[in-house]
Amino acid sequence: MTRPDFGALRARFPTLVERTYFATHCLGPVLDDTLADLDDYRRTLALRTRAIDTWLDRIAEIRRLFARLVGAGDDDIALGPNATACHAMLAAALEPAAGRDTIVTTALDFPSSRYLWQAQQRRGFRVVTVPSPDGIALPAEALARAIDERVAIVAVSLVAYTNGALLRAQPVIAAARAAGALVVLDAYQAAGIVPLDALALDVDALVAGTHKWLHGASNGLAFLYVRRALADRLVPAYPGWFSHERMLDFAADYAPAAGARRFEQGSPSVEAVYAARAGVRFALAAGVDAIRARSFELSDRLIAGADALGIPLGTPRSHAERAGVICLGVREPERAAAALRERAIDVDTRPGTGVRLSAHPCNTEQDCDRVLAALATLR
């Protein structure tokens, strides 16, 4: 496959043209195609009931695109308003059992996910939170050691939201398989920058969303993949009309749809669907492998420059343990981020992370050098 011309593709992202943008991990830059899709959505608003069939077609299309992104079938995908809701759809259908009542997660998972899984203690689960030994890398070995026959669910992030650390997932999944536990993978920070194949990964469920590396223009849309054999034996605790096997029959009694779609509830946000399509298409057309390779070229340049400036790195160095984010241990990171913003350079920070940067594949070497030069002056 021919590598995309990311330099030429840069023109399709107005933000990348206008700014030195290194915050895709927070809010991905929006495509001009997305703005056109949102104009289309605006035009449908005046149609009211005449727009319903068009909206349903767009909803079915985005479900297909998500399925392609993770190597799944259309019916293996359920739409939700955010990742926490997608986790909740599945969690509510799972029950603790005698001798199998433990949920294993990590201290580096996104707080919203941790809150949700910790709350399952009120339903009879026991929650074990595995710390990171160095506070940087996701603890694959420690996770594998924590999994035994009491574990019902291993709910972990594929990529740490704090610093872009990438979980070496196979040892964890293998340990879960050996113990008979389910694996629920949070891939929100991975989708669009780390290749995903749910079948090859051998996970039971995977959650992701659109407004980071998939360039969605708004919040309000995420998706849940569930392994077909698991989905078909689970009964949703909180179904809705979109999860009915014949949703447009408006039947009196609930009959679950086949596969993961049975976990959907009410109507998804149509605006968020329109805001998401172009970004997923971009990832599929460019190829996530190519996106990842180009991001590494640029992030390696940033790391080398930070090393030369004596700035500590708060992200794993190995490509095998890193996704799209790097964290630089600058002093007073909030002040540094604000100073960079004044220079038209967009980064961000989170407590304990330093300054966070993500190299979009359509960034350039000159963008990287501009950031490094600005950091040098700030020091």
C-alpha cells in the first residue's frame, strides 16, 4: 500500500493550517469534510419528518464504519453517547457469581471508567486496582499476576489517557483467557492511532469514541463492540427502542436485536453522527498503520529535541509501549501551556503529566521544531 501524502492531506484540516496544533489526544482537528457534513445536517433540520430516513441511513453507515475500524461485523457494534455509557451498557448486564466476583482495572485508566467499575462494588463485585510501578507504563505483568479464577472482568485501557502509554495487551488477555475472565478494553485513546482488530486481540468487548484521533467535531458519540457469542447470551438491563430486533415495528414487548446492538437504548445524537463520519473515513482511507508510523517519526523528533534540552520524558520511549501522546516534564506546565498558546502552539496538561503533546500525522518537522524552540525560550 502506498503511503499517504500527509503533507498534502494537511490542507484538509483547517486547524492544522491555522495553528501549530499538538493536542489531538484531547480534541482532534476537524476535517473540512466534517464541516461539509455538518452543513448537510443543518439543511436536514428544516425537513423534520422527511429527514428521518436519511438520518437512519447515516446512523447505519456510522455503525458500519466503526465495525470496519475494529474488524467486526455491523451487528457487533452498539452506539452510545460516550464511553462511560458504553461501559455501563455492558456492566449492567453482567452479574457477580459465587467464586467469580472480581473486577480488575488499573490506576492509569480514565477516571470516568474507574468510577463506573468501582461503583459495581454496590452490586456485589470486588474491585482490584493495579498500580503502575513507575507511574508511566501500563502494568501488563502486574495485571496478569492479578488475574485468577475469582476474576470475572478485566476492564483496562489499551492506551493511558494521561501520557499515551500503550498496554502490552496480549499477556493480560492470555491470563484472562486462562482464568475464564472477560476482557473489556477501553480503546478511546487508541482508535485512529493504534490499529485495532477486536477478533485478533481476542477481547470480549471494546469501547471507543470519536473526538480524539478520529477527528469527530463534537462529543456525544461512542461505540461498544461485543463479541457475538457473549452479546447473544446477555440480557440488557436497560434496553430501548433502538435495541429492539424490529425497532420500526414499535412492538409492545421487547425482543433483543442480535449481537451488540441489543445494548443500544434511545436515539443517538444525529448531529454527532454527522460530525463523526469524515474522521472515521479518513482513518480508514489513510490507514491507521500509516498514521501511526508518521506520528512516530514526528514524536521521535520531539523526544530527541526534549532530550537535548534536558526535559524529562513522562512517556515510555519504546514504540511498542507508546501510542500518540508524549509528556514532557517542564516546570510549571500550566504556565508553559498558556505561554505556548500565546505563540499559536496548542498543547495541554493534566495533573502530574507535565505538558502533553501529540504528533498528528499531518503535522510537519517544522511544527516540531517550532515547539522545541518555544520550549527552549521558556526554559
